[in-house]
Amino acid sequence: MSTRIEPNVQFIREMQAAGGESLKKCYQCATCSVICPLSPEEAPFPRKEMVWAQWGLKDKLVNDIDIWLCHNCGECSDNCPRGAKPGDLLAALRNMAYKSLSKPAIIGEWMSSAKYLPILFGIPAALFLIVWALTTGLTIPDGEIIFAKVYPTLQTIDPIFILTVLFVVFTFATSIKGMLSSFKANGLEPKEDSPSFFKSLIDVVKDEIISHRKFKDCESNKDRYPGHLLVFYGFIALAVVTGIIAFFYWTNKLFGFGMVTPLALWNPVKILANAGGIALIVGLVFMTRNRLNADPKKTINSFYDWYLIGVIWFVAVTGMLAQIFRLADAAAPAYIVYYLHLVSVFMLFAYLPWSKLAHLVYRTVALAYARQIGRKGLGE
Amino acid sequence: MSNSSILVIGGGFSGLTAALEAAEVGHEVFIVEKMPYLGGRVAQLKHYFPKLCPPSCGLEINFQRIKNNPRVKHFTLAEVVSVSGGPGNYDVKIKISPRYVNNNCTACDKCVEVCPVERDSAYDFDLGKTKAVYRPHLMSFPMRYVIDDQVCEGSSCAKCVEACEYQAIDLEEKEKEITISVGSIVVATGWEPYDVSKLTNLGAGQISNVITNMQMERLAAPAGPTTGKIQRPSDGEEPKRIAFVQCAGSRDQNHLDYCSYICCMASLKHCTYIREQYPDAEVVIYYIDLRAPGRYEKFLNKIQQDEKVLMVKGKVAKIEEDSATGDVIVTAEDIMGGVKKEEKFNMVVLATGMQPSIAVNELALEVPKDEEGFITGGEDKGIFAVGCAKMPLDVMTSAETATGAALKAIQTVRR
């Protein structure tokens, strides 16, 4: 039986633009599928993705769960005899998935190229500037430096970020639904005796994410592991801090006990916050160094990679500097840097579903689904 | 007036052919061979293409032609040290390492009987051993023994000197240097098997039952270390399941970034060796693409008829040892079936490619080369590359390039 293949040339070009520029070099030897420690026995990846990509089979690729099982360790690209960089292709497909899965699509478009950076920066920059104009008329407040003087929690920070979070959660909810139904459309269904999705999710978090186990599985990933782990736990620490601060803000408001920011440096919550910030920065140093030192014959860095690293740097550096200026009692720099910090945090979270950071959600969901249907690496 | 002599660097099949073609039309020819014998890689094979002759066939005829032609002078254990001058008038300095065995040698083997030192036989790719004094191989030409001075204990032992009835052994022999004048140079430096220690994902040469295609030739050759029996190096067991790993380090930008032309055919040929000895042995050939140039396709078709030879499209990218049994676990994706599988074999043969010898050991002659070390020019200087010094080839085509180069060399010196 012969099948007529209709190559989607436009799609091939998109993949090449999104980071898979060397995909045409592949000659289908399958070294990559063998070398990948995460690649399963049945229909292993990424060899099949390489041929689908060369043939422009968009339908197959956009519904492919395997792009999420890949942890981008680069072992396949290191061993590829042709320099076809299968690791980069899968990264490119994920970048394209961020763009196509999450709605509204226009934000995905903005996130796909450096030329839209002014828009991405401009939105929060204008928003927080307007807020500043409304609170203190763009002036630097006198007295002790308390950021709430310019950005009061109740009236500004909470509504803006709660709305942002709701927006992001809603976006993810719809896109995850789409993602799971596309896996099903591809014939990947849980069997009768499969565990529930929820149980698989818990197992993935416990068994894989907390330990970064799969991240460690391949030799080529050794250098990336500490960077990713530090950034990951840095964020966890900061998320915990944010949660505690928010909780005590409300207990204070409602019941009259709790903590009021700024916290003293010795406060355990403040220590946790600073530890998280330092972990973030150290992790970023690792990540940036790895990206800069990457052998261009083995991998290239896409805009998605640099956007995420850049924004996290932006968040970490402005966060730290705001604190330092506050402690140094330098009011004008402190408030301005804090303003930039809010802009950076907005850029990180509001655009999350379209940025590379969306892998946090999509990969977790895909890993859980893969676990539920029993799709795992050969020998795992 | 140009010098009408021709220098041939390398005494393998290509070099012999070029030398004889030129000598038989009247030119003086010097063959400079690094090894202690002529015949090169072909001498190590069990059978060679296109007709699957044993090497004694083609080489024997050429050796006869050399013996009968006073115009061919050959130096073994010899290397070119420097070349000066230009086309028509080259002065070539040649270093001749001591053989320690002179022309009196009758190959009686008495010296070997008394020699106390053993060495790994590089000729057998370390599958066998020889004494420090040894015959290069069964039909070596010149038929003279040689002493490996890296391991020989020298005059403190000298048991061989005593045992030799013909005063053929001189342990005091020294390195010599000679200068010859030639008008043209044929480079027939041939190839080296790619170094498997670089193939880390394929065992890096550390797994005893993973051998190379050239080791397979030695195992199967009647005069080889096992007198022709194909057996596992680890325990001498007869293999029942054998895998061939094609493109082991070939067509790979991390190793040899080109196809070596004949390795597919070599593996198919090895199937005939295996089938001859083991009618029931199972063979799996893992390949990316099978290359059967020209008429060789018929040979491929013949092997494909063998029901116990399975050809799987998918490169082996992982080889591990099962330490309990000495078996070898091979991982590959069967691309047609889309399944990635680990398979166990008793023995695995890596079809390694050919690397130009001068990429491994530098040649003291300036000549344009490509990135891989294959010679790409030199003709304007009266220097002609032949055989696998030029590109990976089979024996037949190598001989054709040699004949062509002989003609060009003659044209250079007649000008």
C-alpha cells in the first residue's frame, strides 16, 4: 500500500526558524533513538520526529507526546553523525507548541521573536507606570523606604497579579484540555488497568520532578543538572515566601496578627527569600554559561531559550537590587528598581503559557499522561 | 634530462600493480614498504573481491612478476624520510630499519623454536601471538623472518643466532639510510582500519567478543590465529548468533565523515565465511543503507536469499557486554518496525571503515589532501596517488587506479 505524503513546506520552514534549522541533514540512522535514555521501546523518539519534520507532517508532530518526554539533554545531538541536532528539533517543536497551544495566539506570536520585545516589555512598563502615577504621582515617597507606598498591596499588587494568575490558569486549563485530546487523537489512550491521571501526576512529581531524576539520566546533561535544579528550587523558595507573605498580610488585615513587609533580615521568611534569590542567581550563572559555551555544531540557542534566561535574570537582579537599595536607604534607585522588578515579574508570569517556562506545566502534564498510559524509556 | 625511475610508496596491491605496470614497460621502479612484507591489506584477507579469491591468488602472481623483473627493486621496513627536487628529478631519502635477518634465511623456523619471547601479532590484529623472531605471514614476500626489536632481548639472549644453521641472523644490524633518484612518485600508502577505541558507545574495543571486520578476516583465514575457525575471542566458543554493525565510525562527522565503499560488501562476504562453517548460525546485519556498488548487487541478492541472515535498517548505537556469558547486547531501532530493541549475540563484528594511512602516520612528502587525509592532487608535481590513498576503494578498482597512475608516472618521466 502506498501513502501519498503532502509535505507542509511552510511548517518545515517554521520548524527551522524555531530552532530546528539542521533537520534536513538527518539521514535516518536512528542513533538518536538508541542513544536517548528516555526513549521508549515502541515508536521511539527522536528519529521518527526527524523524518516527520523532513516530510513536513504537521499533524503528526503537533499531537506528538514525545516532544515533552524529551528533557533536552543533548545526548542525541552529541552523537548524531550528521550534525542534524535532533535535540534542537524537539526544542523547536516545543517552542511551536507554546505558540499554538496557548490562546490568544497573538501573545504566542509576540513571544516568538525578539522584534516583539518592546510590546512585551511595554505592556507592564506602562501599566506599572500608570499605577505609580495614580499613587504618588510618579514621585519618590519620603521617609522609610516601603514599596507599598508606591504599590499598595491591596489596591494594586494583589488585583493585578491575581488577575494575571487567573488569566494564566484559564489559558493553561484550555490548552491542557486541547493537548490531552490531541494525544488521544493520536491513539494514546489509557488502558483499563491504568492508574488515574491524578495518581500518575503525583507519581511524576514525587519520582521525577523533585529529584530531577530524568534530567540526570544522560551523560551530556551533567552540566545542565545543577543549573536547572538551583533555578527550580530557587523559584520554589520564592513561591513559598510569596505564599507566606500573602497569608500573613491577610491575617494581619483581618485578625491583627502576622507580618508586615519589609521583613527584618533575620526573619526566617526573609532568609528563605534571600536563599531562593541566591539559588536563582547561581543557577542562572550555570545556565547562561552552558548556553554560551554550547558547541554550535551540537546545539544552537533559540530566542525562546534566551528570553526565558533573560527574564529570570531580570527578575532576580531587580529583586536583589531593590532590597540592597532599600537597605542602603537609597530611595530613588530603590523605588525605580522595584518598579522594574514588578515589570519583570509580570513579563515572567503573564506570558508564561507562551514562553519556554510553559514546559513547567505542559511537560508535567505530558509526563503524567505518559506514565498513565505506560509510555516509558527502554530499560526504565 | 629527467630521471626515468619511478618511486612507489607502499607495497600493497595498488603499489605492486603500479610498480609492475611501469617496470614491465621498461622503467626502473623502487617500492618502499613500511612493513616487513609486500602485499599490504590484501595479504590479511581470507577472500577478496570481486571474485572472492584467496590473496595467495592475486599476490602470488605479482610476486612472481617482481622476482622475474630486475627493474623492480623493493625495500621492506623502509620509510621515506624526505623528498627534494621536482618532477623529473626527485631525490628521495629512505630509512631502512634493521630486519636482523639476512638473505640466507630459508624460513626453516628453527629460530622461532628457541625464541623465548612472545608478542601480540599486529598482523592478526592482536588475535594471535608470534615469537620476537617471526615469519611475517605464511606466504610473506620476501620469505624472510624478521625480529621485532621492541621485544627482542637482543645479544643477551641470542638463542636464535645459535639455532640458525645459515648464519642468517645478525642482532647487531643497524638502521640504514639510502638516497635514490626518481622522476616521478606514486603514493600507494593505503589505509588503516579506523581506531575502534574512539567508538565509545560501541565498546571502544574493550569488549572481547566485539571484533572488527579485519579481525574477522584473520579469524576466518586458513593461516590465521585460529587456523580459519571462526570462534569467540573470549572463550573459543562457536558463535550461534552474530551481529554486524555497519558504519561503525563511518559516515559520521564525529569519526570518519565518509562511506568506506566496501564495508557493506565485506560484511556480506563474512556471511559466506560464517555460513561455510556454521550452517545454522543466525546473522543480523544492522545498517543505515546497504551499499553494493555495480555488479556487487548480485552478491547482495545472493546473501539476501539466506533465510538466516536478517538485515535490519537501523544503526547500532549502543553495545554492552553481558559479563556473565561474554555475550554482547546490542541496541538498535528497527526503523521499518519502529521498535527499539536490545538483542543478545554471541559475537559482534564492527564494520569499521578505512582511514588513509597518512592521516594516522604522516607522510614525508608534501601533497594536497582533503580534511580526511585522502590525497587530492600532486599530479602537476609528478606525484600520483592510487588506491585507498586517494579514496576508499575495493581491490579491483584500486588496481585500476594504479594502472592509470603508472601511465601518468611514465608520461611524467618521459617528458
